[in-house]
Amino acid sequence: MVAPSSAVTPLEEQVWPATAALDPDGVLRVGGLRVDELAERFGTPAFFLDEEDFRARARAWRAGFPDGDVYYAGKAFLCRAVARWVAEEGLSLDVCTGGELAVATSVAFPPARLAFHGNNKSVEELRRAVAYGVGRIVVDSPVEIERLAGIARAAGVRQRVMIRVTPGVEAHTHHYIATGQEDQKFGFSLASGAALAAVGRVLGEADALELVGLHAHIGSQIFDTAGFGLAAHRMVGLLAAVRDEHGVQMPELDLGGGLGIAYTGEDAPLAVADVAERLHTIVGKECADAGLPVPRLAVEPGRAMVGPTTITLYRVGTVKELPGLRTYVSVDGGMSDNIRTALYDARYTARLASRPGAARQHVVTLVGRHCESGDVVAHDVPLPADVAPGDLVAVPATGAYHRSMASNYNHVGRPPVVAVRDGAARVIVRRETEDDLLRLDVDEPATAAPAAGGTGQRPAADDSAEGGKPGEAGR
């Protein structure tokens, strides 16, 4: 990062995109562009994604697993441009709904490099995945194994599958994003024997399903590899049990994703190279102890790849000081573009991005525009004491689970995503308009009021009404 003027508070390392810098006048720059100019051009609120940072992170993950597979977890943030970047950088892509699959197919993403997750994939979604030639479908329940086998058999193909295993590992993270413990909706329990039984089910459908490996995911926003080590130990134990019971050595092991990023200066994310070295060492040792060949490793970074690349730029609307309590700084976005604070009590930093501001700072609560007291963007952030309406405020580390979990609460349009790189900017997801919001609204005429002196009864159903069925008119 470029060293800022001594009169301006420097940017916190690892929190801001790689190309983020401060001009001498205190204006934030990302991708070679000043945010005051970006705001004039694209409006606020808006997400600005550092494309070079994203691509560099993709290359780092690829370098860490040269003989394995790196699946970008599309649920973190996915659009057609990002899917193209992932393909161009030689990574694979993890999708978990028909909509995410549609993004991949719309850019002709290589089907062999796709994995399809989800605990409740529909029949139609599975048919589409099989028809497109998705490389790995991660099965999550007994009924899905039976369902997928029938679909693959009808299509005349042998679909490659992995089995989602719940390894009973407690990740030290928020309970909403911990997915490795026994009591949860994902996967087959290892401790109960359900995972080993699922292997037998898949092998029993060998004409339609090809079992290539096991999959586990213990949670998200994790800052150490201890949980991954325990998961690897248990998963290799299952590989050995499958060998002993069925005489099958599965060639692949997917340890999922979940590595944390720095949302504030207090967070200490692991380096990709260190993570890769530790995972290879752990799995290698466990396999040696079990007398197994080392399987092809796969990982699924999502947040760790896209999260740090993006800032959200807001414009301040009001500043409200409650003497003796706190100061509320309200911006033109909020929980419709960042639900994580309300959902997970997530912590963020923020800074005045359009000028230096007063030297004296005070701690404020950065809030949104929505009709909820829980509509908080960031708790207890230091901003210059003279922050005022019209100022631009930037929140970093907003690339993952922000636009992808955004809503239209209070009929607010979702912000655009703008890719910035080498002094150029382009919209990759456009801003929603009021016309977009109204387009899905079906305005059916209300039933006519009874004439004066009438019986007050509803008129008889008109079977000829548009789209009508007997007895349906006026419903």
C-alpha cells in the first residue's frame, strides 16, 4: 500500500483491498481511482471490487494446491464477471443452487470444474446439473442418493459424486456458521455410522454413480487450523474404514473452506501458503499412519478470496448526537446491503474516505436507513469529530456475503458492484431501480364493490377470467 501523508490516519493492514491507498488530501483510492470520483460516477451506496486483488488471491490459492483442486465458493459472491475470472485463473467453482449454476452455465464455465452442493437440491436442479456435466455433485442425504441415481440412469450417464460428512468438529465461530458439529442440517454423521452407510448406498448404485471422495466443511471465519487437523484425522479414518469394509480407496478428499479474514485490525488471518502447507502435512501424516495413499486434496475458499477485495462506499445523511449516550451516523445503505452485523453481530471498521477530517476523533455507531433499531452497519467505530452530512464513509472487507445476502427491505434497491483495476472501472452488477422492484409486482384488479342496495354477496366466479379457474376469481 502507498504510504499516506502523516496528517492522515493510515489504512489498517490486511483489512483494505491490496490497491487501497490514501491521497495526500485524505481521499481513499482503490484500483487507482479516487472514491470521491467513483461516488460521482456510480452513486452510493456501492460496492467497489478490486479485480487485481481478487485475481492475485486466486493465484495464491492455486499455487498453494498445485496438485489439488481449489473451488471458489460462489455463495460468497457470484456474478458472471467473477465466474469468468475464476475460470481464467484456473480455479474450479462451487455452486449450491440452480441460480448459481445458471450463472456458471451462462458463461460456459467448464463443467468438469464445477461442484454442486446443497442439502435440498430439487429434482430439476439435479437434472440440470447432470445434463450440463457437473464434475462433482456432493450428496447430502439418503433420499438424494436415490434421486440422483435415478436421474443419472435416465440420462445414460455415470455421475461423479462426493459424500458430505459431518465430522463432529466444533469450529470456534458463530453458531449460525458452524457446520461441522453433529446437530445440524448438513451431511451424514460420522459418529452415528450414517456416513459409512451412505458410502454403501452410493456403491450400490455403481451403474449410475461413481464415488470419488469425501467432503467436509466445519464452519466459517476460522483463524486456526486445529479444527481442520481434527477433521482431517477423522476423515482419513473414514477413508480407511471404507477401504477395510468395501475394498475401495477413494481418490479425493475435500476439506471445505471457512478461513477467516480481517474485518478489523484485531483479526489475524492465516496466510494461504501456511494453510496449504499445514493441510498437506496433516493429511500426509494421517494417510501414512492409516496405510493409505494421499488423496487429491480440494479446498473451497470463498470469503478468504473475495472478502478483502471489496469496500462499500456510503454517503452520510444525518449525524445525531445523544448526549451521554452515543452518536449515530446514518448512511444511505444499511442492513439491505450488509445483514451480517444484525445476523452474526459481525464487527467492522470504517473511515471517512472523502477528506482528512478533524484530528480529534469520537466513537460512533454507523447505522443504516431502514426501519429497524438493529440496522447497524458498524458498532463503535472511530470517525473524525467533524463528520457531517454529505461525507463519504468507506467500510472495508465487504466482498463476501454482502451483495449475495442483500435484500430489498423497505423497497430499497440493491447497490451495484463495480470492478476497479488499473485506473478503470466497470459495472459488473448494476444498481437496482424502482422499476426493477415494481416489475415483479402483479397488480390484479380488486373485486368490484357491490352496487348500492345490492346483496353484499361476492359475484359468481367468471371462468373466463384471465388465468382463472372455477371458483378462483376475486381470490
